[in-house]
Amino acid sequence: MNPIASIPADLIILEREETNTTYKIADNKIQGKVDGLEALQQAIYKVLNTEKYEYPVYSFSYGIELESLIGKEIAYVKVELKRRIRECLLQDSRIKSVDNFIFDVSGDNLSCVFDVTSIYGETTISKEVNV
């Protein structure tokens, strides 16, 4: 007997779809709700500022590994940061591509600006890491 055959078709989820409407967080306070591109920008900010494997409330696939880049050569960090950003953001079904990375080094800081193309349109995101 096939166990899936006994489950109603409307309860079977084959692909995880990200929630679009969410609480708007501004100045460390919940201030209403957002959806669309603004909700996606908030989700991107959150995932890029959550160290992977650090918090047991999140699955091992959520977040980004940045701490392991500290002290590494700048050329390596640029390549790895680009790969890690793409890897963590493309898990979101709303994101189509992550491209056009531009890096700037200032002392111990590496700034990165890149474009995210989503089902809602395009947005430019920035991320800074200590190296």
C-alpha cells in the first residue's frame, strides 16, 4: 500500500514556497506588515545577518557562514563570499538570480554590493564583513 495515496492531494507539498506577507521590522520594532519586494528585502537582510549553524532555532540550511572567513586572504574571501551569498539566497524560491558583485576593501572590512532578481523585481543589496 502506498502511504502517499491516502493523503489528500491538497495537503501534499512538493516544493516549499516562502511566505510573502510578514511583520515589518524597523528600528528594532514591529511596525505593521509588508509584502512583495519589501518583505523579500527584509528576508534577505535577516538571512545574511544570521550566522549559519549558530542558532538551534534555525535549520542547518538557514543563514550564511561568515566567521570562518576572518583572517583569510582577500582574494579568497571575495570568491567565497560571492559563492556563499548566492548559495544562501537561492534557497528562497522567490529569488531568480544573484549577480553583479562589486567589492571594496577598506582596512579590515570588505564591502560587497550585488543585485538580486526576484519574482517581484530587482533590488540592490549590500553586505559588509570583517576579514
